[in-house]
Amino acid sequence: MKANHNYDKLEGSYLFSKIAQKVRDHQNLHPEAKIIRMGIGDVTMPLCDAVISAMHNAVSEMGDIRTFRGYGPEQGYSFLQMAIHDYYAQRKIDLDEKEIFISDGAKSDLGNILDLMDLDNRVLVPDPVYPVYVDTNVMAGRAIEFMNATEENGFLPQPDPSVQADVIYLCSPNNPTGAVFTRDQLKQWVDYAREKGALILFDAAYEAFIRDPQLPRSIYEIPGAKECAIEFCSFSKTAGFTGVRCGYTIVPRTLNADGADLNRMWTRRQTTKFNGVSYISQRAAEAVFQPEGMRQVKANIDYYLGNAAVMMEALDTLKIPYVGGANSPYLWLKCPNQMDSWSFFDLLLKEANLVVTPGAGFGKNGEGFCRLTAFNTRENTIEAMERIKRIL
Ligand code: MLT
């Protein structure tokens, strides 16, 4: 057997595994330390009642011979596709049921989608970036080009007409910076992609955190996007499904690339390599779109955005520059005293028992920055900010 030596080009471990190991080492040395985790964007609020009740019902159905279900459709049950269809219709986005594919989360699909692409594509990725976009391409042996997301452009790079990209990754609200594209900025990307014949992979995992009605929550709010973009979304951050696993990907039927019908190809890929998401998870996801479920998940998101407001206030007091937090669960801050990201990470861990994510882990432009998440409890968020104020 010959191994895939593209793996040799990757960092030794995935960013969040490396951080988890550092935190374990610190906890072993200081078993009494009350560590507050604001590193990986994992939720802390339990599933809402509407979701729990839908899951209980689904479990009961699975225990009854009359309602038991075995394999479901690989692309997802129609009841969930229709709920997603209606969710988009509220924003005047018309999707066909066959364009909606249910998955176990955005991360898997963002990796799996590369099955549809030739190695010989120019892939454009913002820097800093969610590491999955980069690592999955490196694993496949594909070269990547970076575009700079910096303080100067508000961490929202715009297209350069002199560059011919074939595949473009965009994430808004952005992971890791929390910056959000305006409608005009996103339109520039859609226009660019259509002109160049490029495909946009749009990660909308954090769309539910957008509170400003002027900001787009889906790329399909931009005219022409159904001819050039695939959208990935997830219930992980919207409804606290990080441990349940369910997401969805929209592959429009109008999406043709290099003479290929991407919707047909993705259907073929999923029916071959995927056996669908559990019935229980899909019923849980369906409940998110019912009026009561919507109200309850919004209350949880409001709570996290309240945490973000606590963090923004603390950073304002400390005069630490940052972006994000208003329409996003992430805050991206400049490390004080010109510290580099990992030194600031180590300082916060050692002196404040606080875990953040070093910006350098998201790319070279992340150096000198770090990311905080608003997904902790209010009590821990307040305590974390007090600890930061104490040591700075
Ligand atoms: C993050 O912290 O960036 C995310 O939680 C990771 C993920 O969604 O996979």
C-alpha cells in the first residue's frame, strides 16, 4: 500500500486537538484550577424543549413496529427538506426540495464536496480561515491560494479581478473573525464568480446570529448566486446540535460547472457514500423550524449574543481593538502589548485559567490576534472578563 503523503504537509495535529492537549496538560499540573473554555466554538446551553420533545417522540416511533424506520433517504427525509424550504421561502429564496441535502454537519460536507472537483483547480481561501477548508484541500493534494483578511479590509477580502480563481471559500458571519459581509460585498463576490466561471462554497453555519436585518444570511439573497454557489449550514450553532449532528447543504440545480451538473453529481456521491442522518436527529432538526422551536432557539442565541455584549464591553473598557460579537458568537481581538497569539494563549491559560483560540492557528494573518467564543455560560463569561481585566 502506498500512503497518501499529502498528510505529511499538514500540521502535526488539528488546531483544536492541539489546544485540547495543552489544556489537559495544564489541568494535570493544576488539578484545582477552574478552567473557563472560550476556545473551540462548542455550545453550553442544553437542547430546547421543542427539540427534546420531538426526539422523545421519534425514539418512541423507533420502538414500535408500526412506526419503526430503517435506512432513510440518503438526501434526508422530505419533512426536514420541506421545513428548510419554508425557512428560506420566508426570505423569498425559492429552493427545490431536491436542492436540499441533509447531512451530519457542515464540516463533513465542506470536506466531502471536494469529491466533485478536479485536483487542477485554483482554490482561493481567506486568511485567517476555519482550518477545515485548508486541511481538506491539502489532504487531497490541491494547492491553495490565500487572500488577505486584515484590519485594513475589516477582515472581509473583496475579489481581485486580476486573479482567476476556480473555487472560492467564503464564511459569513466569519469563523474565526466574526466579521459579516454586507449585501453589496457579497454581490461583488457573486458577480466575480459568475464572470470567472468560479464556484463559491458559502459557509452559513453562523447565520442565525445575524440580528441586523440589512445583513444577508444566505448567499442566495444575492441575485445570480444560484448559478455559482453551494451553501453549507448546520444546526450545531443554531440549535446546539454539536453533539446531536445534523446540517444541510444546498446544491442548486442551476449549478453547472465545466459541463457538469453539480446537483446530480452530489446526489450520486451521497447515495453512494452516505446512508443519511438518523431519523431522531432529523425529527429534532424539524422541530427547530416550528414556531415554538424557532422561539426557543432564538432565546438561546440571544443569550449567547448577550455574552458577546459582556465581552465587547470588557474589551472596550480595556481599549483592546476587536471585530465581531454583534452578529456573531465570535470576537476577534488584537493581542495586547504586541504579544504573539500563542504567547497570549499561554499567558491566559497559565495566569487566568482561560482558554482562547490563538489567531495564528487560523493562518498567518491571524498572528497577533486571538478568538473568543460567546458560547459559555453568562456566569463564566463575566468571570472570564474579570480575569482578563485582572491580568492586563
Ligand atoms: C470552531 O471552534 O471553529 C468550531 O466549533 C469548529 C467547528 O464548527 O467544527
